[in-house]
Amino acid sequence: MGLVSWLDSRPGFHALVDRARVRQIADGVLGLLAIERRLAPGDVIYRHRNIDSFITADEIFRRRTYHDFVRPEVRTFADLGCNVGYFIAVVTSITGRRDLRGVAVDASPIMTSESRWLVERNGLHGVAVEQGLVEHAAAGVARDFYVSDCSMSSSTRPDALRAGRALNWTRTTVATVDVEALWLKHVGQERCHLLKVDIEGSEADFISSGNPFLDRVDDIVLEWHTWAASEATMRGRLESLGFSLCGELRLTPNTGLLYYRRR
């Protein structure tokens, strides 16, 4: 575990950061003077505009959380819970393609804006970024959604994400999105080669037999949370939908990644 990840796992560190207003000061500076970096191979450009993005970059880029789950032949993808767009950067780097097609969705307007910047900065004209709450529900239904003061933690269940941190949550309302409709609008009838799901507890609702979008998916990388549904439940659902387990990664005692490929 790197220093950044170790500090992130210490509740006392976050309490100190919050009390000293380090986060607010750093976010203010980065908001004016964002740090741009390049991800090799492919020279994919990403940026830091808040302090917590360094933690996300450490997890995704240095620890290579998703790298083993992205096949080089991927041409289309969906990123549900796209955050600041670092998974998009990984897919672009591994495939070496700027003609990727797909959709990226996040409920937070801040995260959506950051992902749009990454897509535009790297010339990924075939990737559409939309704001909305991913659930298996009719589009346009307003749901309660909570964003924390560190901006990169958000959920429909803030109590489940607290994890010992004294976060302050702001309640907003976000409209649900129909992922299948978004895909048809922006990509068309093509198959989705890779679906990444990191929607902080709503995965139990989205991964279901009545979801038509899953019929067009070849590979799935799913982050599961025990407070939403057990790992066994999510495995059972994916297997019943015609997928076979190809890999897994335990992130914490209560969360992990499952990598499934269509049989």
C-alpha cells in the first residue's frame, strides 16, 4: 500500500485535514491552478482539481485497480459512476484508441464536468458524458442524492459511505437515467464490449434480469458493497444473466471488484 492509500485509510488523517481546512484550501488552489499529468502508454492527459483526486489516481493508476480487467480489443464501453474520468483514461491508454465509443454517467455535476473535460482534452469525440442517477427505473424520476464536503464521495446512502469519517453531506435531487436509451442515442445498436459499474450501492438495483442494457454487454467490472447486497447475491445475479467469473479483487472487507465475461 502506498503512502497516499495508507493515509486515506486513516480516519484520523481525514479528521485532521478537515479541522485544519486543508481540503478547502487545497481544493481552492487546484480549482484555479489544476495539475495536468500524462498517463502512459498513449499520453492520455488527466488532471487534479481537488485533493481527493490524488487518492483516486493512486488507486486507479499506481495500484492499477482496473488494468487487468480491460482487454486491448475493447472498442465500446460504458462507465457508470465515472467520477473524474480516470477509468476512461485507463481504457484509452490500454486500447491506444481515440475512436472509442461509449457513455459515461455520474450523478454529481462536479464529477460529470471533470469527466467531460478529460474526454474533450483527449479528443474522445465518440464518448458521451451525462449527468444522472443510475438505477433500473424510468428515466427522469427525481431521487435524493447526497454529496459530501470532499466532493468525490457521494451516494444515495451517505450513512453507508461514512466509514468513520466526519463528512458533511448535502442533500440534492438527481433525475434517474435510462442507460439503454443513452446507449442507443449516442452509440446505437452496437454491443457494449465493457461495462464498468461503480454506483455506490445502486448496483443491486441495476444488475437485474429486467434490465435490457445488460443483454448487449460482453464484459462487466462491478464494484459491490455488502450494505447494498452481498457478494454472493451479486455473483448469483450475474451468473443467472449469462456471465462467468473471470477475476476478482478485494478492496476492503465490505467492497470488491468482480470481473465477469459473457458465456
